[in-house]
Amino acid sequence: MNRLPLVALAFLALAGCDGIVDFIPRTPAEPPSAEDAAMLAAVNRYRAEGRDCGGTYHGPAAPLVWNGRLGAAAAAHTRDMAVHGRFAHVGTDGSTVGDRVSRAGYAWRHVGENIARYQDSVEEVVGDWVASAGHCANLMNPSFVEFGAGEQDRYWTQVFARPR
């Protein structure tokens, strides 16, 4: 069978995309740490079930996929909070979650962040986020498809995003 027409068809299909760069994986090869993988698994269990978040029901959502760049952004913000003893979505340098995610090299369309402090385990912090309407809504948001997280000295950050 002549495969030339199939190859030509594939190139024509690419013409409607933003470019071949859309097919290059955005996620660095580094897998998540055991704690980050446990966090992702816990989040995805809630997403699979659907959830009432402060009186608003969110149906089941597709599982999130780990992204190393989002993990780096989350870890950097967690470190900033822990080192400075500060608990805020705005970094000590004035950065927002969008700034930090962009700085990590992630081209995002939609981004969100959950932060917490003083929880002792993944189960405890994810349980607390699910019990909070706004944090739960981030966790259940079907617009988000990728995820990163970080923890240091009982400061926690989750970053959710959809790439451009």
C-alpha cells in the first residue's frame, strides 16, 4: 500500500493547528516525587467522583496529568512562603500564580492555585481543600488538565492549568 497519501493527509491536518510545536510534549521528563504522585492520585479520586463544593455541584472531571513545570512553579511558591513565613497567593516578589507558571516555562491558557499550611499529610491537606468551596472548585474544574504541587515545612501549593 502506498503510504504517501496518508503522510500528505497528515501534513494537511497539521495546517489547521497553531504549528507543529503543539505536538511537542510540554512536560519535562522528570516524574513527580512519591508525595506529589500521592497528591495527584488523591485529587484525581475526588475528580472521578464529582463533588459538592460549597453548595455548587461539580460533576466528575477527567483526571489531571502531572506537569513538571507546574510542579516547579508550585515548589518555588511553597519555598517562598516557607522561607519567609508568609502565607499568600502573591509571592514576596509580587508574583501571581500566572507569573510563576510563565516563569517556569509553561504557556498557559487557564491557571489556578490552591495553598495551605500546617497540614501534616497529603490526605489531610487535600481533605481540607475539598472542604473549602473555592479550593474545591479549583480542584474539580474540568477546564484544568495538568497539575503540579509542592510541599515544604507544612506549606502546600497546588497549581492547575490548561496549556495554550
